[in-house]
Amino acid sequence: MGRLVRSVGVVAAALYVSSTPAVLHAQLVRGSVLASDGSTPAAAVIVVLESSTGQVLARTLSDARGAFRFQLPAPGARYRLRALRVGFSPTDGPTVGPFESAASELPPLQLMLTGASVALPTVSVRGRDDCRTSSADGQLVARVWEEGRKALMASQLASSDSPLNAEWIEYDRTLDSAGVRVREQSVRTTRSVTTRAFRSAPAESLATHGYVVDRDDGTVYHAPDAEVMLSDAFTNGHCFRLEPPTDSAPEQIGVAFRPVSDNDRRRDITGVLWLDRASSELRRIEYRYTGLPAFVERARPGGTVEFLRLGAGQWMVQRWHVRMPILARRDNQTSVGRRRVLITTSGVVVRALQVSGGEVLRVTQGERTLFRGEGAQLAVQLRRATGPSVPGHTISGAFAVLTGTDYALRTDSVGIGRVEPILPGQYRLQVRTALMDSLGVLAREHDIEVGVDGRLVQMTLPSSTELLRAVCSADVVRRAQSFLRGTVRDSSGREVPGATVRLRAMRNIATAADRVSFSEDVVSTTSDSLGQWRVCGVPRDTPLQLRVMSGVGTIDTLFRIAAMDALAAADVGLRVSRTASLLLRTYNAEERPLGDVLAVVRTIAGREVAVRTNHVGEATVGDLEPGVATVHLRRVGYVEGTIATEFVAGSNTLQLSLDPTAPPSLDTVTVRANRSNNRFTDFETRRAYGLTTASITREQIERRNPVSLWQMLTRVPSVLVVDSLGFVYARSMRNRNDECWLRVAINGVVQSDGRPDLRTLPAPGEVYGVEVFAGAATIPATMASQGGNELGPRARTGCGLISIWTR
């Protein structure tokens, strides 16, 4: 046990489908078992076929009509029948044979029950082990043990009735090292014909090799099944004694068993078989493994098998489990100054516990239901938080999961959701709503314990202040400002990505001498791929102007947020534009932006507009009539020419190449609004003109292959990457202020965190490119004006910006 155990296996707790054995060509004996009145059929009675010397040759179980049958091994021998039933003394039946020839079938026999009922003794002190004595104590032990053996035997046998159909679950769960909370769990449900609950390794193998066996791939823990406990190998290898009732089950009596030899190197089992003292019915078997190191013993490795007596008299295992430690080597770490010293010990500790088991949910025979398990139930009830309500944050439709398992539920219209059946245990419950998911707010967590009777858990949704604190900075909460979100849609209800959202807060409005004066704060952002946008730091009870601009259209809205609303929503519907706009981009033959190109656009209606491209080769023409138009291009040193193209309503992009020896040509097809993604164009333009402190391309990321994206920033000039207490930050070296931290923008939207942890950046495989702006002067205006999506002078990006563009 001193080695590292990498995996744990178990041969236990597996229901299986049995098949009917083939009929042998031997003497067939049929008969029936009757009650003591001589006429009532006795079902579920164990009928034993013995040789003349008392050797048990076969066993079977009488069916609902009391019928049984045997195949005799040989016609020339003498046999005897005996009837066994739980709670009664054995009944000796008639003698059969010998026969001169192997006839196909003998006349039916009758076996009438005469055995008296058995009263199990009352035990106040433990009896002595029957390994050491054959006194009256040993006889009491044998009497109780025999009653348990009858139930075990009955659980092995199948009558000639229609087979039992069972529905059961099997599970594997991993608990923490304390054996308390469920970390992981998998559950399988099976429906099948069955006669046994689980099967272990052969009794002789367990007697030779033990119940815990080390293998190259891990350690296997064997659980005893009925066949093992009925075997001579188990009886000869264990001592037995009577066990008094416990406080929790005073009506039960037990037979405790332990290995014969305490010094045996084999890992064995010790435990108790518990019976009901009044009815002699078997209740359960509890066992634990022996011969394990002390630190493993503290994890209480072992298991339980619980038995069920069905209405028709048959026996079945109702539930079972095996508890096994998962071991790992212990590594000790310590720190000396800035150096980390690793001290490795050879000790092995319990890293976790694996529990494998199962439980029968339903048993039927033909059309009859013999057993239906209730099963524990978990009910989760959500309540609204006190204070102002949050739009879209409702108790209905919330999603809850038990972490590490496949247990999940969704709440109904009154905020209640249920899971059943559920295995008892301690779990971590996570609850989240659609609004929390859209805001990126972590799920609410709560450690719960589910007992055999189930559990009702009540949880309160996060309040508006809690949500505000989760999505915005502490300053926003302190200044009693709000979080504003919305979705941009066109007139047909489709989301509009890439729309510019500009929010203007007007303060200190005053009227004097027929003039209106006010101060204002402006913030801009862009709708994402789902048309959604968000802004932190919006003042409450203040006039707000919202302008949304897109190729689809433009709209202005005036509104204000109530003084009590920490979160607000402002969805915007854009009317479809009836005019067209053109973004013209010109390049030279080397595919570099070409400025100072004169472009004359002439529409089909005869309107003519002249524009000149700027230093990055761009020019914009608006308010054009949709349809066919011509674009005439001219620049000194290049061949001029005219190109015809078609404009549609909304935004259009036209990219053209000029050459000193050839007329202008289309570099790409015309790109129209919302039909393609051109968000990398600005990135490539700034990179081509060297307008950033550093630009990192997809090719560079793949060539360096970093584990984390922030590792690509360690070689950027004017930027110092700081690893502080496990957090990673980027500080500008152009500013003497030690607290001048670079902000982060994702796809053109500046994030709200004023000191972002670079460990949270997107994974390298998700990134198209990275731009670094070490000072405010080089940051593009569209991002510099955002200020992290917070209004106010403190939210600016003056220390620099890391702009990340995802693929």
C-alpha cells in the first residue's frame, strides 16, 4: 500500500441479466409445496435436493402455485427433499428413488410444511466467537446465521414463475478526501430481467487472494455477494458471534463476522449481518475491509448490502454500495523569499473516495408491480430579492445543477424545480438565470445535504445591487450609478451586430436669457454579434440621449433611469434605411492603403459626389440612391479609370486597387452591411501603417505557441508585465505613476476593469491579433472615447490599451 494508486476498480454492484439453463437429459422430478393445512400452495419456499449422505445437490424456489421441479443427477440413487423458509424450522420431505431406469418424468410429489416458527434470541452482550467454542453461545450464533443464509439463498434462486423484471440505477461517485461532498457522479438506469442484484469474484479466489487486490492499473476492491457468504470458504475463513441491537435499530439482531486469523496478510472483510428478531427476515449486511494501513482505515473503506422481501415472497438486493479510497503521493511545498522550494515525501494520502453502488427502483412480474421505490427528491424554490425589481430577472425558467453530476432542474412559473429520484449525499448546488448568464454573473452556489427523505432548498436571487457589483466597478456602486444594457434590432426583429451605440448624459441643465446650457458626458460602445451592448456608470435620474448608428439605419431616443434602478434596459429597433452609404478603400499594387485618390461617384439618377481618400486610403460617401453607380478614380502616377458597381440600401464597402500601368480594378466584391465581417480591416490598416506600439498577428501567435496570451506581451516595448501574487497585470513604462495600468479591449469594446488581470484574456487559439497602445496618443478615437464603458473623467484609457481581436 506504499505505492501510488492511479486508479481504482471494483468488482461489485452490477446487476446482470440471467438466462434459463438448458434442460438436461436426466430424471425429472416435479412437485408442489403446501402449507400446513394441506391445501394452500406455499410460494417462495426453498426446496433442497440432498443425497443420502446429506450433501446438497440442488436448490430451487417454489412458484406462486407452490410448484417446483428438479433434474435428478442419476436414476439409481436415493435422494431426499427438504423445505426451508425464513422464520421457520426446516421441513423434511419424502425420499425419492432409487429407480431402475431413467424415465422421462416421475409422478408429482407433495411436500407439506410442518416446521415450527423460529424465535431469535434476545442478546444483551456479545456472544463469544464460535471459532473458539462449541457451547450454547455457538449454537445461538448458528441458529441466527442459518436464518440469514435462507434469505441469502432465496435471493439467488428463481422460481418457475414468470421472471422478475427490475428497473435499477447504478452509480459511481467521487467524494472529497473527507468523504463528505460529491465532486463527480455518473448514474446509469437499466431495465432488465434479473434474478440477482450483483455478482462478486468466486469465493475460493477471495479466500486465496483476499478482498483487496493490488494490480498494475490500480487496486480492486471486491464486495461479497450472496454466493460468497453462503460458501464453505467464507464460513471456514471467518469467526462469528452474536451482535446486540443498536440504538437506531433496537428490533434487530446481528451476526458479526471477522477473519479467523488477525495476522493474515490477505486483505479480508469484517462486518455484521443484521436480521429482524421478530420475523427472522434479513435486513442488511455491513462490512469493512481489514489489513489496510491506518490512514486508509480512517476513510472507512467498506460497503453495505440491503435486502428486500417482495410481496410474492421472493428476496432481492434493494440497494448496495462500496466505498473505496483513492490514494496519491503527498507533495509538500514551501517558499523561501522569492524562491520556491519543493519538498517531496514518500507518504501516501487519501486524495478522494470513490463510491460505487446501485438501487432498485421498481420490480414487476408480469402485470403485477411487486415493489416501487419512493426515492429521495430535491426541490429548489427561488425567491425574489427585496428591493427594486430587475427587468428580465424572474424566478421562472431558472436553471439549477448539482456540480459534478447530471442532476439538473428548471424552475416553473412559481420558482420551484424538482429532481427525483436523487441519491442521498452532500452536493454543491448552482443556480443561475438567463439574465445572469447574459451578464456573465457567476452562478449562486450553496452546499446542501440530501437525505433519504429528500430536501427542500430555498434560495434568493441576487438583488439589483449585487448584480451591479458583479458587472461594474466598485466606483459605480459607490456613486449609485447604473448599468444599462440593450439589444439593437432592425425593423424585422433581427439582431444588428456592429452598430455604434452612443450615450450622452446631460447634467446641470439651466435656462438663462433664452438659452439652455448643460454639461455632458459621452460614452460609445458597439453591439456584439448578437446585437447586444452594455454600459456601466450611467447616472440615474438624469436626462439621457441614446443614439444608435448602423448601416441599417440611425435612431435617437431620450429617456432617464429611475433613481432606484441599479440595472436598466433600453432595446432599440432600427428602421430600415432607404438610402445607401459607401465606404471606399483604395490600395496600390502591393496591397498597401493608398491615400490622396480622387473618387467621383455618379448615381443612376445623375447625382455626382467627389471625395478624396485619406492617409489610410479611406473615404465615405453618404445619402446615395440605391442602384447602379459608377466610380471614377484618379491619382498622379496611376492609370485612371471608371468602375461600375451596385449599391443597396444601408452600408456598402468597395475596395479597389490602382496600378501605374493598368486601370483600376475591384480588389474584392462589393461588401454590404451585415453580410460579412470586416472588423479586422482596421487592425490590418493600423498594422500596415505602424500606428500601434506593437501589433501581434495570428502567424506570430502560432509560431510562438504560448500557453497564455499575456506571454506574447512580455517583449512589447514600453510595457511591463507584472506577476503579483498570482495575478498578471500590464503597466505602462511611459508614465511615472506605478498605478498606471493598461486597459483591455475585446473586439473594439473597452472592458470595465480598470486593472485587468491578464490571465482572463481569451485563449491564444481564439485570437486573430493583438494591438498594444502604450500611451493615450496612439489609441484610436473609437476606443479612447469609451473609457471602459464608464461615464466620467476617471474612466479614461490614458495609461494605454491592449486591444484583442478574436477570430
